[in-house]
Amino acid sequence: MTIEMLGARILSPYFGGSLSVWGSIITIFMLALALGYLLGGKLSTRTPSATIYGLFFVGAALFALPIILLADSIMRPIMIYIEDARYGSLFASIFLFFIPTSILGMISPYSVRLMVDKEEHSGHMAGLLYFISTLGSALGTLGTSFYFVLWYEVNQILWGAVISLVLAGVAVLFFENTMKAEVAVGSGGYAKK
Amino acid sequence: MAVVDMLRNRIQAIFSELIQLLALMFFAINSNAETIHEERSKYRDITVTQVGERRCLLFNVHRGDRNQTCMMLDDPNRLVFDYTRMSFAGLLLQQAPQSILVIGLGGGSIPMTFADLFPSAQIDVIEIDDAVVKVAKEYFQFNESQNMRVFVGDGRPFIKRAGLRGEKYDYIVLDAFSGDYIPEHMLTREFLEEVKAIMTDESVLVANTFSTSRLYDHESVTYQRAFNEFYNFKLPTSGNRIIIAQLDLLPPREELVEASRRLEARLDKYGVNITDYPRRLTTRADWDMSRRELTDQYSPGNLLRGN
């Protein structure tokens, strides 16, 4: 959510602040998450492991790097070739946000798989995960829009998100043999999303 | 006895205040403008009101925003508000603009006045809200023509594209307001650099801002970094501050005074008292220069405004 809130800030110099720019960002985030949920769920059916789980975090962080490092070289050509700001912002959102958001989306269903050991607990675990991830999203939105943009530059906030993801991933890999640790770190990483 | 007197005085005072309040309320109801058009667009609530011959365009009335523009139906040339009149102060630096860019249409009074003043000039207007364009045409006598083009879209990408195409404008007016202030992406240093790219040495930039708000310092610092110096233009009767900037060094005041004399007769019918302007233009910094410059990386405009 932190990245999503900053999305408009990142796109507006190129595509403006019209309603359609927000529409593009939210659409792409939703589509990416949908695909991520699907893939994450699929992946969890074959040999689920904490290593793969930890790699999701690191992967998302890596694929979020272009948002910081390549923003101008991605958005400038799109702006030049696509006159209509609606489709320009849609394409820019795809290139900037789709992959990292998809990977983040894979975390949820995978977490369910790792956390559920008995079938009758699955609903409880899924509920808990929804609770944590949605709470994290709310905090990310609030923190970013109310405070972070006042204290930091956009790229500093993005670096903060990337570093948090890497730390969460590394923590998962580090504690991968301890079942309990997975659960705790998984939640922690989620709040940062 | 003294206590009773005091009490009586107090009660009398309260009564007289009450009566004043009632009178005020009655007056307010009586003078209530007649709403002739209301519409909810993608971006805002648009209201057109009329009192006598005075017709006004108001945005987001219920939230108390003061963005508005008015016209006198019996004297449509006359510019009703100080800030619209002040927007023509740039003529002191550029007296015969042949290409004019206006960001933010409103009721269209600024572009219409330009069209009237310079019939052969090409005027481009960028307005993000197509509903505003419609209302300006229907209620404020705004017309598009060969020389007056309106583009519906965001000002920043328009300027960026114009710069990439190498287009230049002689006179640029920044008058874009959304919500309660100038959109954040049109307050930044990078934006001003993009504006500079569509200016020549003869061009003038006129930006309408508010003189109250903590953002005033940030804005001033940002304009100063982009243009080195600019004219700060305020009137005691207006809450607006107009920034006037050009790429070249600013001319000495005598030149402005001379220019104002030449312009005086032509601007009279719009109510622009141009000869009064040169002495009010100042390069003196009356802002906190230690404030942080606004950039695309750091532009929490709406958050800063609240403080």
C-alpha cells in the first residue's frame, strides 16, 4: 500500500493528477494481486518451503528497484509514444508495479499453506492472515499519506519499503527451520506491504 | 446596586449582539445569490450563481473553497477579481505576446481578455475538467475559435510535451487549482524547469498563488531557485500573490513604469489599473528562505498547508 500510495506521486509528473491516473494505478495493483494470489496458491501445492517463501520477499524487493532507479527511463518513452494520459499511465503502471505487486500477492496464499497444519484450522488461519495483511495495508496507507511524505522524499520511502522486504525475506530464510519463527516473521513482513 | 447595574448592562449587551446577529442572518438570506446551475463533475461541484448582473462560478461551495470567478453581464469586459486583473501585470514585461498559454480555465475571463487584447495571438488553454469548459461556454460567454484552443487534460504533461516538441510561449499563466490549492505536481522545481523549457528570453511567466499559508515560503524558495529572482506582486485588497518571472534579468522599475503608461488606455476597460502595479512589484524576499524547496521527490503540499 505504501508503494500504491506513492504511485500517483511517481506518475503525476508524466501523466498528470487526473482521476484516470489513480484509476490506472489501482487497476494494475488489483490485477497484479489477483494474479499473485492465483500463482501463489498454485505454487503452494507442490513442496511448499520456507525458502521459497523467503524468496518472495526478496524477489518483490528486487523487482521494486526499477521504480526507484529506472522511473524516468520507463515513463518518458511511454509518455512520448502514448498521447492519451489514461493509457499512458496504465502502461507505466504495468511496467513499474505489476511484477513486484504480483510477487507480493503470492505471499498470502503461500502463508496459508505454511501455517495450516490441520484442515479444521484453515479458516482460522486464513482469517488471521487477512486480518494481518489488511491491517498492514491500512497502516501503510495511513503512514505514507499522512506522515512519510512529509518527512521523507519519495525515493527514501521506497528504499524503506525495499529494505523492509529484504529484511523480512532474510529473516524467513534465517529461521527457516523453526516453524514458529516463520509465522511471526511472515506477519511482520506483511505489515510492511 | 452596582451589581444590578452591571448585570443590566451585561444583559443589554447580549441583547444588542443578538439583534445584530439576527439582522446579519436576515441580510444573508436576503442577499443569497440565486443558483442558476449546479453540476457535479469528475473533480468538483460546480455552481453558477447570479445576483443582479453579477454572475459567479463557484467550486465546492459546501466545503467553503474560495476558488471562483465572476463576470458582470452588463459589462463582460470588466474583470471582477483582483487576481484576474493582477494576472495581466506580466504585460509590463512582455507587451505584445503572440502565443499565450493559460493553465486552468475557470470562467475563461483571462483567456477571453487576452483574445480581446491581442486578436492575432494564439491562445492555448489547458483545463483538466471538461465540465468547467462546458460551463464557461454556456454561462460565461467563453468561445473557442481558430486562435483560442482548449485542451482538456492535465497541465503538467501538456507543458512537458510542448517542451519536448520545442514549442515556446510568450506569456504563460499558471492558474490551476484543484481541491483547495494548486496541485502538488505543479508546485515543484522539476515542473518549473519544464515551464522554463517552453519560455524564450522574451517570455514572461505569471503564477497565481495564495499569500497566506505555510506553503508560501516553500513556493517562494522553489521559484527563487528556478528563476533566481522574480517579482512578488500583492495587493492589500487581495489574498493572492502573483509571481512574475522571466528567464532574463528583470528590468529596472523605470521600464515598468513606462510600459504601464503605454498600456494604461488599453487596459482601462477591463478595470486593470496597470499604472498602480509597478510600485507594488518587488523582488524583496518576505519569506523564510530556510524552507525546503518543493521537488517531485518532496511535495507534501496539502499536508504543509494545514500547518
